[in-house]
Amino acid sequence: MEVSQARRAVDAATSVAASLGLAVDDAVVLHDSSKLTLRLLPCDTVARVAPLAHQVARFEVEVARRLAARGSPVAAPDPRAGPHVHERDGFAVTLWTHHEPVTTGPVPPADYADALRRLHAGMREVDVPAGHVLDRVGQARRLVADRDRTPALTGADRELLGGVLRDLGRVVGGRGTGQLLHGEPHPGNVLAAAGGPLFVDFETCCRGPVEFDLAHAPEEVAEHYPGVDRDLLRACRTLVLAVVTTWRWDRDDQLPDGRRLGREWLQRLRAELDRDGPGARG
């Protein structure tokens, strides 16, 4: 968020916490992009704050609530606040239980895979409306095609991204509807909590093959996940790379250092396609 907007977001979060009787003397920024994630102290709750016009907080809270009720490995809404969305000054504010990390290192691949498998099992029991992973691919394709939205993309890079999104989208789409997925279970959305890994940020939920979720995790994780289709996983990894690379070329992208990452990921995408050979696009 821009500095002025972030200040207002912090004020909105502290106001909501205070209205619930939670003491707040400090707000520590945990993550800052289109949504601001804060740790509020001393009440020790995590606030997620997003502009009302660009948020799906009610969906996220409902998914997390249902999964937590089934014992799935998720960070749940703070019980002192309940699974509610609070509106303040043009922002949607949700409060979540804070889990102190037990390690600053990566989650062991076997633990990561087990937690993701249990998350997927819980998600098969949760009936919520969610789009397909191809919706995300379609958004990326439209972004690539819109030269006004992606003015810095060269012709060759635009052609590369468009082709990968089209061809591998067909590969993944040919595997049917699939099941409810997290959507982006990368390490940044996994907490190394005392009782085991917990997943956060469910606004990205969608339907598709479990390999699409595994494509966001470190490569070693798939070695511990049962029944993985290796060819589909490889296609999903390349497809995910093409999607996130496309986002970095959006003129409105707010990820810090996003353009540098976009250039690096284009190089990586070319290297992966060269490595996998002519059939890499399906």
C-alpha cells in the first residue's frame, strides 16, 4: 500500500481491535502489498486490512472457519473477534489468531506435504463457490494481450507468455474440474507453528488438480505427497511461473522490486522450456 493508505489501514485495524476490547499499543507490519497484514500488540492478534473495493474477506473468513472446524491445518480467525469482517474508513478488517513461529528456517518437506495433504482432505468436505484455476490463467492471458496494461513487455516476451499460458492452460484444463484448492500454498502462506505447519490466506481458493497447489510449494514437497501426476505437476509449475511472471509486468503491480523479478522469471521460464524440450507446452 502507499504510505498514506497504509497509515489509514493501521488506524482502521487498531480502531476495530479497540472496539472489541483488545489493547493495542503497537502495530508491526508483517506483509505489505495490496493488503496490509499487521501484528497488533499487546493483544497479540493478526489484522488483515484491505480496501473494501478490492477484497474477498468474507469468503476468506468463511473458508478458514469451516476448515478449522474440521481440524484442518489452518490459522483460524481470532476467537476474541469471531469470524467477522469489520468495515472501517473504507477498509475491510479481519482479525486472526497469532501463531509464534517455532523456527525461522524452511518447513521440512515431509511436514509441508503432510499438512497440504490434510488441507486438501478438509477442502474436499467444504462446499463453497470458487472459480477454476483457468480463471486465473485467463486473467493473465488478458493482461498479456492488453498492451496498455503491460506496456513494458517486449514483443518476444509477450509472445512467450501468451503461448505458455494458452498451451499449458489447455493441459491443466483437460484434467477436469478438480477439487477445492488453496490456490497459492507457497512458503509465504505457511506458518511453522508449534503444532505443525498451518496455512493462511484463503482468498486465492479455486478448483483444480492438487498438482496446481503442489506447483507453488518447494520441489521437494511433492516427493512426500502421495499419488502425484509428475507430468501434470511439471506443466503446473511452468504454468504458475508464467502467471506470476505476467503479474509482475502489470503497470499497477505493487510488489516491491516486482519488475526485477519479472525479468528474472522470464529468463527462468525460457530456461525451463529449453530444458523440457519441444513438448513442454503440451
